[in-house]
Amino acid sequence: MYNFGMTYPLKFRQHVLAIKEKEKLTYAETATRFCVGTASLMRWARRIEPCQTRDKPA
């Protein structure tokens, strides 16, 4: 599943990270379970809110 150009909703991000903590999963295990990239999970752990603007031209 490719998700280029779209962001995951804040509720989904919170849910995924909560399950990761509750079940003590690694980033890789969580990424496989929810079909998201490990880099995305690490980025969400640092900053959960989706970016509203881009710093590069379209």
C-alpha cells in the first residue's frame, strides 16, 4: 500500500503509538502490523501532529 501525498489522521497516529507502547512492540513490529513505514513511526514519536504546510515548491 502506497500513501504518497496523503497524511494519516492524528487519531490513527495516536492509536498506533498507544498500541506500540501498550504491547511493547518494536518500530518494525508496529510498522508491519499497521502497514506503515518505520520512518513514519519514528517521525510520529518525535512530532505527532501532521505538517500543515510544505517548505518546497509543488
